[in-house]
Amino acid sequence: MSGPARATHHASSKAAVLDVIRAAGTISRVGLINATGFTGATISTVVRKLIDEGLVVETGRAESTGGKRRVLLQLNHSARYAVGVHLDHAGITYVLTNLGGSVVARISRAGAGAAEPGTVVTRMADEVGTLIDGVGVERNRVLGLGLVSPGPFSSTAGIGLTPPSMRKWEDFPLHQALEQATNLPVVLDNDATAAALGEHWSGGIGGTAAALYMGTGIGAGLVINGVAYRGSSGNAGEVGHICVDANGPECWCGARGCVEVMAGPAAVVAAARADPVLARSAGLTGRSRSVSSDFAAVSRAARRGEPSALAILERSARCVATAARTLANIMDLEVLVLTGPSFAIAGSVYLPVVRDELDRAFFSRAAHGVDVRLSRSAATASAIGGAALVLQSELVPLHEGLRLPENLADSEPAPLPAEGA
Amino acid sequence: MSGPARATHHASSKAAVLDVIRAAGTISRVGLINATGFTGATISTVVRKLIDEGLVVETGRAESTGGKRRVLLQLNHSARYAVGVHLDHAGITYVLTNLGGSVVARISRAGAGAAEPGTVVTRMADEVGTLIDGVGVERNRVLGLGLVSPGPFSSTAGIGLTPPSMRKWEDFPLHQALEQATNLPVVLDNDATAAALGEHWSGGIGGTAAALYMGTGIGAGLVINGVAYRGSSGNAGEVGHICVDANGPECWCGARGCVEVMAGPAAVVAAARADPVLARSAGLTGRSRSVSSDFAAVSRAARRGEPSALAILERSARCVATAARTLANIMDLEVLVLTGPSFAIAGSVYLPVVRDELDRAFFSRAAHGVDVRLSRSAATASAIGGAALVLQSELVPLHEGLRLPENLADSEPAPLPAEGA
């Protein structure tokens, strides 16, 4: 039993049509037939349903191309919302997006730290309430919550093999606890995959694309023609454990010389602390508050023009660039986006080094280049991806019974601008 | 415009149904509906067409499950054939497979060597004739020819960025020349991708799988649920250029310390030639005939128990294992098959080293292991994959007009056993 036909069979035709309308902005029924390959009868039925449920609205007619002018369809952006939560050791980021994937509310709170998972989940439920109530969105328009976190996840139950900072979350029944605390359907995914999906939704990356993610660790999310590639157990894209030096130091994953242990934020911070002059000038002589705040201090020192700080970051960037090239060679990538909190801070140092490496040594450069970009929403891409997971998921049918009033658009919160804007 | 629905639309429903029947062995129409997601009416029409064309036959009825006993369908294996050709510097391998992917004829001839591409193509056309005529298959039952070669291919026109040994094939209009010389439709692909497809067809690897291919160079082919993953330009899986030592020697690809230049067959041979005692005992003191024959000589020395030969191969195997782990981490692999001519020779040294590396340090080992195997047809997997490309491709419609006689099965050549058998 093989492949694609079977996969499509299991995907909801409604979700597929909704995704095409979202991506197109406005589109006619004939356009939908061409884009999806569904029959006219199927499109007609699905669109009628989507309109009845208030998810899609008719919005005027296309320019005539000779025959009858075609009615255009578009998403009713304020018909539904989704919550995206990025849970990390150092911080928790919350976003509320509308059906079109635009961020309408965003808050950041303290990270999981050393607190008990149960305590953190209770606090998260409060903070989700603050997020939703802050923009006056009715609870019954919120489809669900996408929680993303450093993976890998072994199942929908909770976080699997975790980095050391979050080890106490292993075996905690996160999925169930969060559904109970928030009263929302919950989907889980790892932060790097979610970031790639977030870049696809908010940044419009297409084709064969990857998000190279650097938070406290290093990972990658893979998106092929708009669909996340997750691998056999949801753990694809583990580029942080690419070996760049077979005789290098041991990594927490069990291997040696991984790019994460050689060049990740913790390695950058350790190198800066080992240089007494730099450590003093960057304020790194005391006890560490967190790897991320120390990494930010090194980046600030580099921006102030301290050569030793810049040299440490550039050494890290060359290692990361080598791993990025391996990823590009294996996946034959068209687009690589640098995203995640650490690239939000120091992306300007890493971007030219990664670009140069791929221009110089990407294996298939004779056929095509790789478009390397810095994310416009590097700090929140994972949380946005969490919300996108909800919007893309099978959660829509859960709210099928819900009919929305006609005057729905009146109370729509305005989308927030991108981080860089 | 996104994803899967669109992709399925463009794939031929006939090819999809044919592939499901092939994979299932025997299957009912209801089974086809369940497996493909197509409607009963579509399956009914497509199956009727396939029977009319002689590609599929009815073959009795399934056990009753209460209702009417269902008619079973199976491929008519001898209805069509495909030629697979693996063109390499050192040798050319030809296989003829039937519609089920079983090899019914196989020959090996001298490689491309330093000869002019035009001369080689003329010879290849003769050798394809020998292959087909040798088992008495009629020319009009041969669907086409799949030519595989060290890639990458920049288009269907010819070989793109080639390894040094085949540089004169760059810009040669291979596709056109071969179609003219053989009078068969031709498809091209790189040897590693074809090997993965060949393993899928002949070895039944499923799920998220890769073929780690070692010929003169090192590459990988990726197969996800039976479908080759080719990347944005057909060059995915370039694991030979994973960096294992940033300060290592320069590779022909432009980077430094690639696994191919550090540990590929040429590196193994160079290390053996640099050891005077080993070089003498392995017969490597004279001028080299080819990297492959020298590599075979080192492997024979290792099998004879010469510790220095074994040490060189094991050092290579550890490097290759590191690259294999990177590939497994990025793709989240379930299955990894070692294949290609060099693993056909020395696979018994590499297999335990690669297995051990993945058991010990595969990132997602808490979630699942990676099944590492040595191919049963390592020497011919690429050629078989070339034939599979033809069988899977859109070439079938080219022969749609062809009706076959009823007594077709009479003259079927018997499939050859696997290499190891």
C-alpha cells in the first residue's frame, strides 16, 4: 500500500480547500478546482459548508475574462482564532492568531525554569486567558492551542528525550494537563518544526524550505511545499547533533563534537566567560541567570565592537554554517531561514557567514542557489507555528456545530505588525 | 497554492492504482478503493482500462467474509518490461525487469572509462539489444529505459555537476542521444536515488528509508513511503559531502573534509598504497587500473586477515557511520540500507560499525531504532532502480495503444534470483 493517494484520502478536503483559500488571498471556485484537483461538485459542496460555518465569505467578482465574472472567495479572518504557546526553559511566548495566521495578540512571560510542570501548566492557563481576554475575543471562537517546546516528542502525551534544562518534563502528561487547565483542544510539536511552519504562514517561504532554529539548542524544521516534514517519529531535522569534529567534546545526546555542543549559545557563553577581559566588559563575571541572557550579553559586546566577542560569535557561525550546508545538501533546499530567539539576537553575525558558506560550497550550486534569510519574526516564529498547527489540524471539525453571527467582522482585533516593523 | 491535493491531481490515477496492485500482490477492487481513496467509479474505470491493456488480470476470488466473494486482481508480470542501465566510470550494469520489478536478465560490461560519450552510447544501444534479445522479449513490450549515473543532473538533458572521472559527460545531450540510439523512451536519475528506489522495489524497504550508496563516491537516495524524495532540483541526499573534519583535505566539490574525500574508496586506496607492506601484499604497487579494483584488492586483504587493511577500512567505516547518523538524524529514518558496488565488496566491515553508531548515538533512539541492513542486491540496486523509474513513470501512457494477445504469459522469462541467493 503506497503513498500519496492514501495520504490525501485521510486529509480533510475541507482543510485542504481552506488552506488553498488562505494561501491565495482571494480565489474563485474555478480557481479552487484547478488548485486542488477536486471535482466541481466537491468544491461546490465544501465551499457551501465553509460559507455556512462563517469560515469563508464571498467578496465581489473577478475581472471578466470574456464569460461570466466569477465570484471570489476569501477567508473570514475573524471567524476563528488559535493560540500558539512556545514553552522554553528561559521564557514562554504566547500568540493569538486569526484564521489567516495574522498575530492579533502577543505576550511573553517567565520560562518554565526549575518549577514543577503542574505549577507551570496552571500559570500557562491563566496567561492564555489574559492573552485571549486582552483583545476581547470570545472563547468559543478559539479553535485550540498549539504548544511547542524543545523536542523530541515521543507521542502526543508529552515531551520525550529532552535537553537537560527541561528533564523534569519527561513523562509529565502535558497534553492532558494542558487540555484540562485551558479547556481547549491541544496539539504538541517541537519548536523547530513549528518555527518552520510559522515561517511558512507568516513569511511566505515556499518550495523546499527549512528553518534553522537556534534557541538554547540548535535544530531545524523542514517544510516541503507548505507541508511539515516530520520523519518517522516526528523528530526530523535534528541538525544540532551533526558532528563537526569527531574528536570534539561529548554532547548530552551521547555523541561527540555535535554542532550544538561545539558552537551553540552555551558554547559561545562558555568561551566568553573563559576570556577574563571579555567576561568583565560583557558583565559575565557573576553567576549566570540563563544561557540566553548571557548569549545576549556576548552579542551586545560584539555589536559594541569588541573584537573578542565578535571572534567567538564568528567561530560559532562557521560551525553552524557547516551544519547548514549539510542540511541543504541532504534536502536539496531552495530556502533556509534563520529563526529562533538566538538568531533574533545575533542573526546579523550569522547570516553573512551562512550565506557565504552556501554560495561557496553548496553541492548543487551549479543547478541553483539557496536563498538564506533572517526571519522577520525570529523571536515568535515557534509560537506562530504552534497556532498554525491548530489552524492546519483536524481540530476544525470539533467546532463544526458552531454558527457565527453575520456581523462577526465588527469586533475583529487588528493584526499586530511584524517584529521588525 | 499548496500541497498534497495538487500533487495527487497531477499524478496519474492509473499509475497509482498499478503501484498499489504491485505492492499488494493480489487485491480486490474494494481493497483498491480503501488503499487509494479513489471513488468506486474511478477504480472501476481504471481497472477496466488496465485489464483491457493486458497490464492487470483477474485471478480468482478472495475468501468470503460473509457477502459476495470478491474478485482478486494482480499484475500481469510479463505484460511489460523495463530496461535499467547503471552507467559508471568503472562498469555498466544492465537489467531487464518485468512489470512486477523482478529481474529477468542481467549483464555487466566495461565502464565508460575515458571513451567519448557518443561512442559509449552506441555501444550501450548494442548491449541493450543483447540484453533484451537474450531472453526473447519482444521490443514492443519494453516500456523504456532508465539510465542512472553519478549525479547530479541539472535537467533531463544530461549529467550536471559530475565527479572528476566523468567530466566529459557534462553538457553531452545524453537523454536525446540514448533515445535515438535505442529507440526507447529514456528517463534519467542519479545512481543513489535509483538505488533507493531499487531497494524499495526489490527489497521491500518501507516507511522513511534511505539507501546509503557507495560506488566510487558516496551518496544517498531517500524514499518516503515508496516515493523518492528528490529535493528541489533532483539532488537530495548528497551525504558524501557532509563535513567530518573542517580542517580536512579539500574535496572536488569545493568544501573541506567531506566524508567522500576523507573516507570514500579513493581515500581507502590511497591509504593502502601509502603503506608499503600492505601495498605489496595487496598487489597495489603498480599503476592503478581503477579505484574500484584497487578498493576490491584492499577488501580482499582485509578478508585474508591483514590487520592494516582492516584498520584502514574500519577507519573509513567510522567516518561513513558518522555521516549515516547525520542523515538518520535529519530525516528521522526507520530503515537504512547499505548498497552500491563498494558495499557489495566490503559491506561486512561497514555494516557493524554503522549499526553500532546508530544504536549508540542516533538522536531519537529513545523513540525508535534505525534498522540498518546490507542490501541483497548491492551491485545491481541502481540498475534495478533505473527500471523501476520507468515502471513508475508516466511512460505507461506512451504505450496505451498497445493491446496484448491473451496468451501472453506463455513466453515469460523466469525472474533471476537475488545476488546473494
